[in-house]
Amino acid sequence: MIATEGPAQRDPFRGAVSPPLLAVRASAPRGFADLLARELEGCGASEVRERATGAAFLGTLESVYRACLWSRIANRVFVELARFDARDADEFHAAVREIDWAAHLAPGTTLACDFSGRHPAITHTHFGALKLKDGIVDALRLATGARPDIALERPGVRVHAHAQGSAITVSLDLSGESLHRRGYRGAGGEAPLKENVAAGVLLRAGWPELAARGGELLDPLCGSGTFCIEAALIAADRAPGLRRGYFGFLGWRRHDAALWERLRAEAERRAAAGEAAALAAGVRVRGSDRDPPAIRGAQDNAARAGVSALVRFETGLLAEAAPLAPREADRPGLLCANPPYGVRLADREGARTLHRELGEVLRERFQGWDAAVLTGAPELGMELGLRAHRTHRVWNGPIECRLLRIKVSPQSAREPGTLGRGTAHLKDTPGARMFANRLAKNLKRLRSWAEREGVSCYRVYDADMPEYAFAIDSYRTLEPEDSWLCVQEYAAPKEIEPEAVHRRRGEVLAVLPETTGVPEERLRLRTRRRTRRGEQYGKLDRQARFRIVSEGGLKFYVNFEDYLDTGLFLDHRMTRARLREASHGKRFLNLFAYTGTATVYAAAGGAASTATVDLSRTYLDWAQRNLVLNGFTGAAHQLVQADCRGWLREAAQGAGRFDLIFLDPPTFSNSKRMEGVLDVARDHSELIDGCARLLSPGGLIVFSTNAQRFRLEDSLRERYEIQDVSAATLPKDFERNPRIHSCYEIRLSGGAGAKP
């Protein structure tokens, strides 16, 4: 084991002993690591090494405190305690016990433990965190005779272990919780911009230099005011952590309270002087929004942040936005905005209209200004009608975004892009004709099959031509009977020129109505990013406009506006049918149930009882509506809101048993309401084992996943009888993509039961 805290160093010129250097790692949102490295150097860090998701450095305790207090970019700050190799959980536990934990945790200090990364033997993060906790507790019990209490929220000390293969690093999380939580945000709103991402955008856009010259900043779509508040904090030289009441080092046994109070007092003095200087220079920070409650929330947030003197918020329309300073005044200006890209808008066409309106306002009233536009739908940046002189790829949480930096001038103007409308001129291009021919061929083949099989919702195109990377689904709704198209565009790789992406989208949208017979107003476009970050269930809008479709003689509610997925996974059509055939008289459990469609099928098949478990209240309500729509009500059909992994552990303690279990977890999920992170490639064995503990003799687990290149863990075949039914559950309309899902029937070894 290697201890990573350096020894104290003797200064050869003064003869004094300098503080020991600590090995430190700071994490940051992707796309901002260079800004973080610059900040850390300003905090006194040495040997700063930039990484994809942060930076590593050497620093004294003072420089670490300064990073926690002053970094506008960092998420967390970790001080490394030890690095070692551990081949398995026992070696990991033994190495953790060797660390002198009594030097870090005083008696009575609460503890939390985290584990991340990939280890060949420790395949579950919860198990890794448990072994880390056990090692610490055992070491403290041996050293002091007492053990610490566990506190998941705001513990006195948070310990983190990260694995890269068998190499493990154990660290203290001195931030305690993410530093983007400045302490000023009240209700976050629908899709809040993270504070450190907002600060990163402002730093990229040169706001510190503009503020020093008495500049003006405007966010005409300010929402809860994050851009404006972060801009005021920068202009006033106010430390972003000054209003935080919690840091992870406050409960650390080596915490230097006197040093921390000195740094806080210094920051208070700088904030007072900085605010006075900003006011004297005439810095103006304004935010406007059409939503009065959002403006009231922004004002409250600014008051909590201590910057009310520098920020002004007002209710107003985007079309009314204008600079305060006259055009001839020599006052630099920056317009900063994070336009909605589906949230709070009627549909994708509304997002297009808003981006176009923002571009028109910039061109008409903000000549000579800089603009920084952060968009989570990169293709909509084309709608601004302005060329960006710099484009940055950054992340706001799990969402990949583009930061467009624009110098507003006549030279930066360009023809706005199109989305759906204005594409008629592309109908006769070679690409459009080629796409239309392929789509027409698919429709001719699939429509006769769908009519013969009674299928009303099916996939008609799935990136058959790689350059036209779309998935197109046809839906036939009831009451009224209409045809709809759900068009999902797979986000193009970054090396593809935006103009080429835009042209191909225009060609597709130009020929869809004529080729399919579905009018443009019943076409819905979404962008699906290929990501492991589990955003597939994310909400895009709040129209709550549900329509009814039929499948297998049953009815289901679907939603074309509010979510990336409609509520009915079409590739599971045959899986649901097999569950119905297997469910008669069975006690059925549906885990990660989404909208409960599998539960409806099981109930229709004569299940004795059903239990539907999902973490989302929204999806459980949707599931209940689907059950009621088909006449299934009463105590036999239970809906449970719970984290499925935690529910499995608790249910295993009881006497409940199920005869048929459908397990369809998301590929990846990091929901804030869920314990840890779910990665089906890593965690499926744990989930299947949990289901097996609830399975009755002769019972059946049907496990399905949409993870690409999924590989079932070999050890499972030693414990269970497993049959791969992926091919048997692949519908005809998905034959072009045989890896759309993997599906397995799993039984206890030696068990017997009717196959569906």
C-alpha cells in the first residue's frame, strides 16, 4: 500500500518546516477541465495535471480549502489517503483496515462511503461501498473500541474508493457534496442549469474581463436566474462557497478551524470590496423571463446568494429584450442564454421558433455584443441565423450540450436553419429521393404484415441507410383514428459537419408526409443521443396530452410530446405476448415497470395477482391508467413506488413469492432518488439473484435488456437454467436491428415450469 500524503518539507532558506503536500483530485463537468486547472493554480496548487473530468494536483491544506471555497468549476475535491492493488474483496477490506482511520475520524463522527470504477472482482458499487465501510469500522473498533454511525446525508466524513482494474485509490471527499450547490438555490425549476456549468460558460465567454470594464450582462430566458447570479458573484469577486453551510472537511479530524476561519474572513473582505468596485464601475446584470413565478424565484435566489445589489430581474418577453446602454456607448455587453429545447415548449417546432426568435433579437438589437448560447439540442443552434466563432462541447449533468460563442455583427449573420417547415426545396435532391425510395419499400412490406397481424404501432425505418440515422415509428391511434409518426434522430458523431446533419434532416422531413401519407402536423421529432447516462426516460415537455393505441387486443395510453419514449416499447411486443401466455394463475411481478404494459398483458392472461414496481410516481400513475383502461382494478393489482434494487433486498426478508417475474431494467440510470448508479452490464447478476430469491419453485424470470453488445455473466449459467430467447422475441419490424434487445428465460436449477 502506498500512502499518498507527502512528508513535511524543510525550507532550506528559512529553516522552517513547510506544510505537508497532499495528493488531491478535483472533479468537474466535462468540457471545463482546463478552466478548473487554471483556478486550482490560482488557489496555490502545484503540479496541476488536467484530466477529462477534472484535474489532479499537489497542494497544502490551505490550497485545498481555497479550492473548496473559491472554485467556480469544481464538483468535488478529493484528498487521497492510499493507493493499493487488491485482487478481490478480502484484499480490499484488508488494505482499507491498514489505513490509520483514527487520524481522520474522531469519536462520534458520522461516516458515509462511496465506491466507483470497474474492478474485476468487486462488480457492484454497493458491495464495494459496503466492504469499504466494513474495513473502516473494523479498523476503528480495533483502535478505539467504538464504531462510527453511518449517515448518508451530510456525514461528518465521506470516504470514496475508486477502482481502475485491481488498482484502488481511497480518498476523503473534502467537499462533502457537490460544490455546484452554492446554497442559494431554492426550488430548482424544471430543468435547472448547474451553477458550475453556468460559471464555466461565463468564464469561457470572457465575462470577468467584460465585468472589469463595467460591462452589461443580460439573460432574456433567465428562469431561476443561474447565469445572472453566477455573473454577479464573478463581478463582485465573491467566493461561490461563501454561503455554503456544509463541507466534507468540517467533520475531519485534521480540519484546521482557525485556518478555515481566516480564509472565510478574507473572502468576506474581498466580497465587500468587490461589490463596491463593481457598483462603482457600473456593472449591470439583468435577467428577464415571461414566467412571473420564475422571476420571483430568481429574486429569492439572488438574495440568498448575497448579490441582490448587482442583479435586476423583471418579467418580460424575449421579443422585448434590449440593451440598457445606448448603442453608441462604449460599454461591452454579453447576452447569455440557455434556451429550452423541448422543456416548457409545445413541441420541437416551438423550440425551433424560440431559437429563431432569439437569433432575430440578437441581430436586430445587440450588434457589437458578444453572445454565449448553451443549447442541449445542438441542431437547434442552426436556427439562430448567426455563425459562432467558437463552439465548445460541454455537459450539463448528463446532457451533452453545445456552447456557441458569437460576436454579433453583420458578418456573423447567416440563413437560419429549418426544422420541418421550409424544407420543400429539398424534396428532389438525390439524397431525399434515395431515402424516400427506401422508406416506401419498407412501408409496402410492413403495412401488409401489420394489417395481417393486427399490429397498429410498428417501426418502419431504423437507420437502414447509415447517413440517414433515424428511427421512425408509425402509430395508429383510436378516438379519433389518426396516423402519427414518431421520428427519432440519432445524434451525429461530432466529426460530422453540422451543415451535413442539417441538410439530411431537412431531406427526411421534406419527403416524410408525401411518402407515408401522414401530415406534417402529426409528425413528432426527437433527438436520441447514444449515451450511457440513462436519459432515455427524461421529460421533454409537460403537455400531458395522451392518446390511446391498441396492441394485442389491449389498449394503452401513449404520449408523443412529453417524453423521448412514447410509453410503449415496440420491440417488446412479442415479449409481452409470451408473458400473457405464461401468466394464467400466476403471481406476477414487474420490476422497472415503466408504464406497466407488461402488467396489463399479464393481467389479461389471467394472472392471479400482479405487483408493479417503479421508482417514478409519474410512470406508476401511467401504469394504473393503463390497467384501468383495460378493466383491471382492485387489490389484486398492486403498484409500488420504490427503488427496485432496495425493494428486492427488503422483499427477500418477507414471505412473498412470485411465479413469474419480468425484469427489464434501464441500461444505465443515475436518478437522484435512487441509491447509487445502475449499470445493467455490471449489475444484472445482482438483480437476477434478487429476483431468484423471490421465485417460487418452478417459477420463471424473464430478463430483458436493450444494452448494446450485452453479455450475460458466465457464473449465472452455473446457478440457473437459462435459455436465450432474444431471436424468438424479435418482432418482424425490428429484424433489421437484431441487437435491439437481449432476452432470457431463467429458472432455478432443477426447476420446472411451463414455458411461455
